[in-house]
Amino acid sequence: MRAPWWIAGGHGIELAVGRPLRAHGDIDVLLLRRDQGELQRLLADWELYAADPPGTLRPWREGEWLGPRVHDIWCRSPGGPWRIQVLFDESDGADWVSRRDPRLRRNSAGLGARTAQGIPYLAPEIGLFYKAQRPRARDETDFAAAAGLLGPAARDWLAGAIAVNYGAGHPWLARL
């Protein structure tokens, strides 16, 4: 893919941690909304479905531009199981902008890292921020594995983002 992208979700946390943590149903990929046409081009032979809020899944028509209300695309080879969930986030020039809070931004060049094999993955503090909204058991597993690996700047960023967006009483704050 010519556009930047990052493995996100649980697989992204595992790439940051360097080991498997749990079973997964699909692979999450973060893509900047501005690059959605590239996704349609790359997966032209796949079935692509837009998740329209609040919970309607519908075919994503070729060439259709998806606005900011739609940020999940479900992907599968024809007739197969869902394999990839693409998450759209916003951008402003060279910056990534969180879809949950536009005050949270970072140069997209520093949005993640690469494995030794060259696989791009989302910075764990950003992945954990999204998981912190309503943590499920799998999110707790990911937090427990990744939080201790965060450097001081990443830890501070995550704590601030959680406090501002989810409240000062969020249970992860005491563990950061």
C-alpha cells in the first residue's frame, strides 16, 4: 500500500510487546481517512462493508467517500469470514488527529514503529487510549502487557488522554 498504515488493536499491542497475548477474531488496521481510496484500490477484489453508526453494516460502494461518522470498514474475501477491520482516523496535513478528541494529535511519521520484519504497528499508547474507553477483558490483557513497556513520555501522554476523555477516576490511571 502506498499510503501509511499501522497494525492496530490487539495485534498492534502484540507487535509492540513482541509476543502473542491472546486469541484474535480479525486484524485491525489503522488508516488515515484521506487514504480511503487507496484501500478500495488495494482490496478491489474483496467485499468491503462500512459500519454506519449506530451499528448498520452496508456495502461500501466503489468510489464512495466516507465522511467522519464512518470509521470502521469490515473486509473479507468474497463469501469468506471477516478478516480485516480498517479503522479510519483523521488527519490535518502531516498530523494524525484522534477521532475521539481532536486535541490529540501527532505527526503521522511518529504514529507507530516497525517490527524487525518491517511490519508497521500503532504506538501502544495510542492503541491503549482507544481501548480505555470501555475496557473489556481482552483490553485489560493488552494493557497489563503493554503499560509497563511505555517510556515516560508515552505514559504521560496516555494518562493525560485517558483523564481528559474518560475521567480522572479511570482505573488504568492508578496503574500508569
